[in-house]
Amino acid sequence: MKRTFRSIQASVDAASSLVPIRVGGVPEHFNLPWLLALERRAFVRAGVEVKWRTVPQGTGAMCELLRRGELDLALMVTEGAVRDILNGNPSRIVAPYVDSALTWGVHVGAWTAITDPEQLEGVPYAISRPNSGSHLVALSYARSKGRSVREEDLEVVNDLPGALERLAHPGPLAFLWEKFTTKPFVDDGRLRLVDAYRTSWPSFLIIASEAVLAEHPAEIVRLLKVLRDQVRGLMAKKTAPDIIASRFNLSLPDAQAWFAGVRWNTGAPLAAADLEDVVTALVAAGAADPIAPGTALSERLVWTPPLA
């Protein structure tokens, strides 16, 4: 059937009216709802053109991209996002993204003789970059073991492939990364899992620059609605573990185990107690300055959408 000039022009006008939002996230299973929404053009139907950017270097890199104005919105591990906003990143927490806590695997190269976490005494840590999750959780994990980590105990490896390459060579390093993401490399004999560390707060937040929040608040609200619709659908989908296994190089049993434990946020606000928990942990690990008594963390960190 022929399309009329009027219908073609309407399509052109609709496409040109879309508001572009540059979104960054890691190439991991947590971000499947975004990928599905993009494939289904769900954001487009809400008047938003999401320009997705994969950032394998993680939260530390996304903090820098937000600061430089190269991203409008990012999906970050909670502790890295909170720390960087406290340190002056002109951004705000828009919403929680993943409510369940993150389980970090503590790894070493499989060639080492290290098989127990007590053998990590004096072993330095590989991190993707400063202010990344792998950086901040290393500080918190070491503290939980009664140890301290100095700057000279950290080695930047850029991303997961960089860590795999570095941990294959002499000079033992400990490396913390999300447990299921690294599971295939434990299974194939490149890494050894010697411990696991689970944080006590929601694992991922949605962060947006103050500039995009000021310019496009309605579009951000619509974007969140689309995302939450995708999240609800995915969490109810019986075949979700099969999709995750095929897309993210996980065995089906691992995908099923991961999916059983993950809870994406469907609209509940970030609890003030969770923010306080994160900041307390950062301060205790020496990763943040103490907060003055009486500071309202939510007012300082969290965006309040305008009334409709």
C-alpha cells in the first residue's frame, strides 16, 4: 500500500520531535530491560530517543562522562554514584534501578596458590579505575577483613578484559567484580573465586546530569515509566533466564540463579536509610569525608521531579 505524502511527513515530523537522551551502562545482564526497550522502540513511542552507549569501564568512567557532558544519564553502582555526587559531580539520583544488593566475587588468577581469603593479606587489588565499583568495594571488603588499602595497593586495569589479561600474569592481585559476570571465567579456569562480598544497599542507581534534568524533566519522567514497564514485564517472564543465558554468556543454571535473586525497581523511591548506609560505609572505608550532622542526604543527592 502506498503511503501518502501526508503520512510520510507525519513520520518525519514525529522523528524530528524526539528528544535525544544519551544513556550509558555496562554490558551486563542488569541492563537487559534497557536493551529490550530499545529493540522494541518503546522509548520512541514515549517521545524519547535513547542513544545508548556501552561503557565497559564501569561507574568511574561514567562519572567522568557525566562531568564532561558526554552522557545525560547513566546506570551506576550505588556507592560510586553517591561518592561522585558528594565530590561535586553536577548530577542527581533520578531513581533506584536495581533494588537487590550486589554480590561481588573476590577473584585471583587461577595460576596462584591463593585459595582462601586469609591469604589475601598484603595482596594488592585490581580496579577498573578510580571511583569505580571495583575500587570502592575493594576498600569496603578489605575493611571488613580488618585490613586497609592504600593508593599504592591499587592497580588500574581499565575493564574486565583488562583484568583477565593482568591476572593471568605474575604478581598476584585480588579483583572484585559482580559474581555472575565473572562466573564463565572461573568455570574456564582463568580465575579462581576465593570469597564473595555482598553489600547491604540497592546495587544500581539511575543518575542524570543537572543540565538534562533542567531542560527535559518531562522526558525523563516518561523514560522512567517506559523502563519500569519493561522491568515488570521481564520479571514476570518465565523465559527470562533463557534470554539472559543466551545474551550474556551464562549457563542456564547460572542465569536462573542470578535471575532468582535480582529485583529491579518498579517505582519505589530510594530510602533515606539506604543513602545513609552507603555514606557511612564510604566514610568508614576512607572513601568519603564525614558528613556534617543534620545533613539531609536526600535533598543533596536526589532529584525531585516537578509536579505534573
